Amino acid sequence: MAISVFDLFKIGIGPSSSHTVGPMRAAALFVQGVREQGLLEQVRRVEVQLYGSLSATGIGHGSDNAVIMGLMGEWPDAIDPSQIGIRIETLRETHTLLLDGRLSVPFIWARDMRLIDENLPFHPNAMTLIAEGDDGELHRDTYYSIGGGFVVDEAQASSGVVDLDRTVLPYDFSSAVELLSLCQKHNLRVAELMMANEKVWRSEEEIRAGLMKLWRAMQDCVEQGLKHEGILPGGLNVRRRAARLHRSLQELGKPNVIGSTLSAMEWVNLFALAVNEENAAGGRMVTAPTNGAAGIIPAVLHYFMKFSEVVTDANVVDYFLSAAAVGILCKKNASISGAEVGCQGEVGSACAMAAAGLAEILGATPEQLCNAAEIGLEHNLGLTCDPVGGLVQVPCIERNAIAAVKAINAAQMALRGDGQHFISLDRVIRTMRDTGADMHDKYKETSRGGLAVSAVEC
Ligand code: SF4
């Protein structure tokens, strides 16, 4: 399975990669399929069935609205998030869905948007879409949103060939041991090895430009998060904090950091809060590697860019490439989906990725980089997914800030060592996978356990 840095980092919208970005992509792919078969003009009715976790917490994550937008032919990286609410309101008033942005079909929400409290065997995030014509069903497919905005359809799921990208990479690796051995053998840093792999898909110029575009999108997201105040949508009455915190930190002035990190941690908190509040409000953001955990990687990079004496575009590129190397290991050997392995797969993976990225640009050897990732992930093991009210707000927003600080600490601890460590990165990733398998379903993005139910009692 070949995974690119651009698979792990994608410009999208909030609040959830598996429950918003994935479902929108699935619906857009469905419509594309209908169109390509020449069936679009014959469609008279569309039915949406959301299963498992998409049914349990999909409303809080905007899965229903995301599917509708996808059916309208919208894609997460291009849609204007500010228009979604207005378009949904119009649909609900007129009972009319503009399929693929051009064909009007009746859509009665209570009848055609079905939440089914049942898990399909392949993955907890499942949805079936059905297009009917005058004489019955024209097309039907089931899609699984497997985390990080990745989507597979029924054919892929039942063939077992979930990843169709069979690209042969010059330095293919499936474990940290293989990654380290390739780095050693070819005398490469992790970022250099990743760049060589990425060049299979794109020119170096395109890779650098693409990564800088992601960085600009992350900066825009923080900027938006620092502007917006008030209450987050969804009904929990969670107040946005980033704008207020920003004002008070500006009054304090810039601390002297890198080497004395504690005084900068409030800024790290700020960057993460800004991103995750934007995400919770359904704004434009970068999936990194999921939406729920999207604040960690930008917060740590913002920290470096703000407090380092010398910063270059090359730092940004190396940061993303090295973080992606660890994301690939987590995705290949465990999961980055909260619905599959709990929050350890989302926040834990992002923490490990940010720690690896920061270690790289602070000059870590490949061994130190793996150590940084291992520390970052190890101290998130067992973390359950228990969003209150099914909204990506509590505990998700603060959890990103805490994990961003943890990632910086992990990178620093690793840089003080020689790269040798007691538990290997591979072993920690395997432990995440096994812990996730043992974890009760109620702790996997169903909002039926943990804080999600305790908070209701208070
Ligand atoms: S608790 Fe973690 S995994 Fe669950 S929605 Fe929040 S950030 Fe995602």
C-alpha cells in the first residue's frame, strides 16, 4: 500500500474527517458514478442510509449535511463552508435536492435520510446510497469512511483490496525498523527518504508547492480561529477561547523560547484551540491526519515558526514529510480512526507525527525521530473516543492542545537521548492496534461511554 503525504494532509472542512469529509467524498463519488454510467437524468429519488457510528454521532458531526453536499456534487476541498447551512435550510424548506448541482429530485428529510442503529461488518462508519428511477433502483453502493477522509466502496471492502494504489516506491517501508534500515543504508534523513518516495507521484517542485499550500491553509485556519468568538454550534454552549487567549498573550509579549519551552506552551495551546474551534464550527481546515486531531500538527509547526530564530520553507517541507512517515506507519499497522481504535488513533497518531516532524527540523537522527514518535504515541495509549453529544468539542478541543504540548516534550526528550529506547515505535503502534481491538465499542466514536455519558449526568 503506497500512501502519500497528500493522503494524510488534505484541505477539507470541519468538524470530522471520518464523519464529515469522508461522507461528503463518498456521496460525491456516488454521484460521479451515476453520472459516468449515464444514469443521472433518470434519477427520481435518492435515499441515504447511515449506519453504525455515522448513525450514532453523525448528526453532531454534520454527516447528514455532508452527504447532501456530496450528492450536490461538492467536494470537501472546494466547497465554501459558509454556504452549507444556507443550502441545507433551502433543501429542507423546498424538499428538493439538486443532484450533481443540476438535477432537481424530491428529498423528504424524514423519509430519505435514514439513521440505522446497526453496524455493517467491514467498518463502523458505513453508509449506503441508493438512486431510484421510474422503474426502481438504478444504482446502489455502500461506502466506508475509514478515517482521515479515506473512503472505500463495497467492491473494495469485499475484495479485501482496500488500497488500490499499487505504486512502487523507491524506499517502501511498512515498519519503523524498515524505515531506519533504509535511512541507514542509503544515508538519508527521514524527510529525504520521504521526498524521494513522493517524487514517484509529483515533481519536487510540485511537492514543495503543495506542502506550502497546506501550511498556508493551516495558517489561515489559525487566523480565522483567532478572529471568531462566541458559542460553538451544536447545543453544548461551548465558548470559543482562542480569541480571548490571544489578546491576553499579546499583552504579555513574546517569550524567549526554543530551549526553554514552558513559557511558550500557552501559545501552543492557543494555536491548537484556534484550529479545533474552527473545525468544531465547520470551518475550512487541514485534515492532519484527521479533523478531530487537526490542531496538533499545525500547533507544533506554528510553535517552531514563531519561536525559532531562523525558519525556512524547507523546515515546513521537512516537518510535513517526516510527520507523514510516522502517519504512514500508524495507518498501515494500526489505525488513525477513532471509530476503530479510539482517540489514541487520532490524537495519539497526530501527537507522534508532530513529535517526529519537530524532531526532524530540530536536527534529530532517524533513530531520535522514531524515539520522539514513540514517546508521543506511548503516552496516548488507551485514550478513548468519547465526544460529548457526538460533537468534536469536549474533550477534543482541549485534548489537541494537551497533545501538542506533549509532542514538543516528546521531541525534546528524544533529542536529549541517542535514539536508543526501551520500547520500539513498531511495538507501540502494535500496542495501539491491540488496545483498540480490546476496547469496548462504546469508547469508539459512539458517544455511549466515558465523558460522553458522565457529562450528561452532571
Ligand atoms: S475524542 Fe478524539 S477520536 Fe473522538 S472525536 Fe474527539 S478527537 Fe476524535
